[in-house]
Amino acid sequence: MTSTYFANTNAKIRKFKGKSCSVQPQSGLYVINKGNSKFLEGRMRFPFNSSGKLISIPIGIFEREVLLKDALEKWYSIKTWSKENNKDPKLFGKEEEEKLSDKTFKEIADEWFNFVYKNKVKERTFNDRKNKFNQVLRYIGEEKLITDLQRDKKGRQYFSIMLKTIFPDAPVQLTRVRQLISWIFDYSEDEEYIEQDQNPLYKKFQWETGNKRKISDKTFAKTIKKNSWGMLPEFIQSVNENACNASIITDLATKAHLLMCIRTGVISCLEWDWYNSENNEWIIPSQTPGLKRKKDDLLNDHVIPSTAEINKLMAKVIKITGWQKYCFYSLKSKNVHHIGTETINDHFKNLGWKDKQSAHQWRSVITTSALEKSPFDYEVIDRQLGRMGHLNGTRGHYDRSSLLDKRRKFMEWWSKTLIEQGLKI
């Protein structure tokens, strides 16, 4: 063995003609000539005593794979790890590799759903996303390793084909699922189940169109102008006639929806206990389905100021269901004893308004009517519809106003307007 040391000089290693030589005193790193290449190799004894076996660890081919400085750093890391953990240096990196490869995509997804996502969203959202994920899992299979889906394993191409296959005609759902899977991979990186920067869905696909929702045209709101009520009187007349012969509970719930300016999800599960007779208002708890508050939002209850017209309607309802918890009681639902969230929208369809006016887009009728024909500005209307836009951004840190007095006057105007346009209670 040549006794010359190279003192961090790549040029000297390049000129070395001997069989092998240590590159630095007591470094344990050697350069070895084999054919036309020079190999860098680390040597140490394990266990760390006189009886330990001399072990050689390949570091790389000089200049083609590694230079001297990097080789020394890598070999130092291996030696340090081996001594600190009292483990064979040949195992360096292999434990991490095993950790990265022994988890299936399903196992990691289950962890994320149960320990992360479940704590962030409402039960309804959780169940919906879990059902969509199960569609993905049926495609991928339960035995697929998470590492087999990394970016460097062409995971991006794999998911592109998969999403197009499962959701060919549902771009919005496709985008939601792509984001869902991306969150699972982000979790995998945080937990070091996969290497960093290996999320195959780190950005959306260029062919995606689901990030922009089409504005629904299922409303006659566009027919309402400053000098015309458009199709509103015709619609109200159809509600009054109830030609489809819906039940009295469905009829009253529909009229409550028209008057109370809130989503059908709230109307369907409205409870008698939510009515405050002292203030003549309905206080809807923040976590009520249909308000669309965040899961941890327990402070922003929604107030619906009642009116003489609403009170008259609810007086009829209480004669039918007053002894029940829910205002619009029903025995047809299996899990809950109130009308379904789609009952009112289905009633719209049965009245002949399919593709013309949906229950959700009734909010467009309210907004358009008020802006065209009332003195109330958009913010008063928007807040009464249950939206929370004023809490976003910098303003959200300071604005604690409720505008309740203005909203009460708006509700009175809206109730009277519907009666004037023919609504019968």
C-alpha cells in the first residue's frame, strides 16, 4: 500500500497510480485503482474493539459519482451513525429505506383520515371525502406501497390516468379528490414515510377544469329588473297551487324557506327551541348543517329576525308538529326525524321548475330582488343569507358588527314583498 496522503486534493487522486491508499490520516477512507476507474471506499472495524471485523463500505466512483470532499463527509456520517447506534455501518440508510417502503397507501391514508382530517372537518364532509377516497382505493388496491406512487416512480402519470378514469364527467369532484390525495402525500412526507419532494400531486394538472365552478343558471333571478318582477309572481302562484299535491309539511317548509332567507339544510332541521320569543328571532347554532361554518367555529351562530308573516306561518306548523323537537317533523327519514335536505328542492322540481329555479339559487332571487328594488345594500343582504365574507382578511380581525337592526328591517321588507307578490300563508 502506498503511504502518500492526498490532503483533500482531487488532482493528486487523479494522478495516483498505486493499488490503494488512505486519503487522509486516520480517516478510514481509501482510494482504490481498479481498471480505468478509481473507487473511494470506507473501512472500519465493527464491533468497535480489537476483535471487530474489518468492514468495507463503497462510497462511489471518483469524479464520476463523487469528489473527495463529499466522500469524506459521507464516510464521516456513516462512521458517526454506526458508533452512536452501535450498528453495522452496512445498515446505514437501510433502516430509513425500510421505513419508507413498508407502508401501503391505504394504511397511511387511514392514519391521515382518522388522526388529522377527522379533527378538521364536519362529519358530513368527512364521510363524503372518505366515500370518494374509497373509489380511488378500489382503483389502486389495498396492497400498493406508498413509495411505488412517488414522483420518481412516475406516480404523477399514474394519478393522471386514474383521475380521468374515475371522474371523466365530474371535473369539480376530480379536483377535490386530487387535492385530497395531495394532502395524504404531504402527511407522508411530514411523517417521513416517503422522501421529501415526492408528492406526485404537488400541483394541479394542466388539463384540470374543476377549479372554476360554472355559475348555476337554475334561477329566474335574471328576469327581475328594477321595473319588473320577472317570473317571481308565476313562481309564487305555482307554490300556492301545489299542483303536485305535496304534503302540508313540505308545503309549509317550502314557504318557510322562501321567507327565512337561509339554506334548505337549516330549514329541514329547524328546531322549536331555537326560537327566542323575547327578541322575536331564530338563533341557529353555528354547527347546524347548512350554515357551512368551520368545524371549530362555535361562536358564530346565525340570527334570523322573525316577522309577522313568518310567525303566522310557524303558528300553522306548530299545530301540526309542535310537540316534536323539529319544526318540520317527518317519520320518512331513517336516521333523523325531520324532512330531508333535498325535500324542498325536489318540491321545486315537482312544481315544474326543474332547470329553471333550484332551492339553493333562491338566494339569487333574494339578492337580485333586494338590490334592484330595496334600499338595502349588498352587505346587509349577504349577512342575512348567512355568509361570513366580512370576517375574511384584515377586516375580519376588527369587524364585530352584526348589522342586526338593518337585517331585521330587511327581513320585514322581504316578507311583505313576497305577500305582495301573491304568497299565501
